[in-house]
Amino acid sequence: MQKLSLSQSLQQKLSPQQIQFIKLLQIPTVELDARIEEELEINPALEEGADDDHEQKEDDSFDDDYDDDVKDRNEDLDIDTYLQGEDYAGYKMQGDGNYNEEERDMPLATSSSLADSLLQQFGYMQLTEEQRVIGLQLIGSIETDGYIRRSMQAIVNDLAFSQNIFTDTDEIEEVLHKIQSFDPAGIAARTLQECLLLQLHRKDQTEPYNVLAIRIIEDFFDEFSKKHYDKIQRRLNISDDSLKKVVDIIIKLNPKPGSVEGESSTAQYLIPDFILVNASGKLELSLNSKNAPELRISRSFADMLDTYDKSSKQNKTLKETVTFVKQKLDAAKWFIDAIKQRQQTLLRTMNAIVRFQYDFFLTGDESRLRPMILKDIATLIDMDVSTVSRVANSKAVQTEFGIYPLKYFFSEGIATDSGEDVSSREVKNILREMIDNEPKLNPLSDDKLEKILNDRGYNIARRTVAKYREQLNIPVARLRKQL
């Protein structure tokens, strides 16, 4: 027998407006313009420009005539007429029938992708129809870095199933070798070793160091990749000077030949969200002006509601029109409020960070950075940690010492012999300095780095040294060895 039961549960759900605000909060300034443009396109009740509360009204006689005219037309108002009645023809609309200005061709920058470049070179080759299909399949298998990582047998199977061409790996490799002769050198390699050899074989083979470089990559690639130079020297019986010249040749090769073609030359600029200036010893914080756009409610949409209030309210079509207008007005009001709330949240969060790291922002000395976590700032501004995280993860501040991402100022604390906590950022800077000044022929291991840091008063374990080194993108000691 089934039993009916009643239970209570407490659940937290975000409204659509809250979700939209969260998305609006976490986007950086550089993307805010695009988001506002998108909202302006989909919501005609939202306009750019300051909301002028002191704008002078039309004279009373004109208003009376206007109201009487609207009342006469209320019964005939149709939502379809409203939606289609706007006439923008003739005002800077290129391609419009009333646009009489002379059309000008605008120069556009063009660039070819890696695939375009390879297909162009492929078109000059004398091949059979079957080889042409195989070549196109191989070019389509080249990844963005210039490598083919699919096995030859897999490509054989692809051709059999998709092109109904039955071939073998020998014929595939024959066409592959032709493609590997294309520019850039090293293209269509299957491994790093093959990529380097393809580039070395194009060099002058009468130069003895080029020939020696080929032999090292062919026979001692594993030792070379692990920088076991002493083993290579013993096996080949070459001098330090000869080995150094050969290594210089190899390290100048391109390990990712696909990056040569199709790269955008457009410069990327970092736009700060905050601007912090030192005014005679006093720090002054302001938002980037792009974070404070001037938006307002469309006056014509607001007037439509007033018109409806003065009408008889009996026309069904008019009611549908006003419902549409009210939805757009509500959405526009919410978006303007969300932008203002975003500004307030950004300023509250950044002001708290400035107070916490005041000494650093005053001097620019990284040793003045204090250990700081998200919870510290969340407590100061009485907000949730997730809100602070959304602000910190995608924003930057411009100071007199450069532009810094906000997450740069968040770090854990490391205890010292004096009992104080220092920022892990300070320890990382010391670690980088130690590695920069280490003997290049005999780099410092993590154990040695740990001992030196402990001698300087930083209580840090070897595993923490390894973690910080990896965060700094510094390889292990063996791979830092240089001749």
C-alpha cells in the first residue's frame, strides 16, 4: 500500500536576473562594450546617452494636440504596425535605397591560413588522381602546430571507408614525403625528432656542424632531449666548442612549424578595469570610464505606456503592444541597474584590495605584498567569496608601476624564522632570482634550493619549492643545463 507523505526542504535557486548579473560581473572591461552593444540591439527600450531629468518639456498646446491625436488613433493601433512602422531609410544606411553617397571600396587586410598555404603548394604538384586524394587527406590531418599525429594505418582506413580508395602505408608515406618538402620546413612531421630532421636536411650539407647535428638528432635524440651532453661528447668524441655550436644550430630550429603560417599580426592590448594614481602620497582609485557607460530608458517607449493609461484600454491588440513595451522597459531598467551594481561591486572589491596591500601600491616593492586570500577581502566587504573570485579572476588594475591582474595580489603565507608571514609571491621572486643566477652548467636542484631558502629564514619544504618552480614555468635542474 502506498503512503503519502509531506516533507519540507530548503533550496537555494538563482533567478534569471541573478544569473545574468553574475555573468555581467565576471566579464572584463574589454568585453563589456560588446555585451552592451548586444543588449542595445535586442532591446529598443534601451538607449545610449545620459538620462537628462532637467530636459525642457514641449509647450502645453502642442502636448494637448498630441494627446488628442493619439486618442483618435488608439483604436487603430496594431502591434504589427508598431513593429514594422519605424523608417530608418536614408540615414547613413549603406545599401539603403535612399543612401545616395558614393560607395567606396574599403581595403581589408588578408592573410592565408596554414591549410591554404599547403593547398596552394599542393596544387603545383604532378600527381595521379589517387595521390591527389591521398594528399588532401594528409593535409586535412595536419594539426595547427604542423604535426600529423594520426597513424598511417588510420589514414589508410579513412580512405577506404570515406573515399573508397584502397591503398597501403607505403603509398601514403610516398605522398607524405612530398608534402614534407613544402614550406614551412618541418611541416607534416609525425614526431619532434622527424620535424627537426626535416629542417636540418634543408641546411647546407657541406657544413660539418649541420651534418653533426643530423647525426645527434638521429642517433642521440633521447640523450639530447634530456641534456645529457656529456654522454654525447663521449660517444662522438667531440670538443666542448663543437658541441656548443651544434646545440646552437638545433635550438634555433622551429619545434612547431605550423605556427609560422596564419598567425594574426593584430596587436593585443590589455585594457585595465581600474586606474590607481598616487596623488601626493594619497592613493586614488577610479573605474575605467568604459565601466561606466551612459545608458537611459527610451523616452518614446515610456510615452507609449502613458498613452495606454489615457486610452479606453478596450483594444486587445493595443494591450498586446503595451505588454511587449512593458517587458522591454523592465528589461532595460534591470540592465541599467545591473551595470550600476557591477560598478559598485568592482569599486568595493578593489578598494578593499588597495587597503590590504597599501604598502605595495604606495611603493611598488613586491616584498611589501602581504599574504592575502579571497576570504580576507570577502570579510572586509561583507560579500561572498565567490563574488570576490569573479571580480579577481578577470580584472586588472593600472598603477604607476605597470598593469597587474587582480589575482596577482592573492597569495598564501609562508612562515619565517622571525615568526612573521610573508607572501608566497615574495618567495617566488627570490626563487626565480636564485635560478637566474645559478651556474648554467650545474643548475641547482630542488633540494639545494630548499636548503638555501631555509638558510635565509623561509620555512619551506622541498615539495613546496617544486610547486612554486612549476607555477613559474621553470623546468627541473637537469633541463636547465646549458653549455
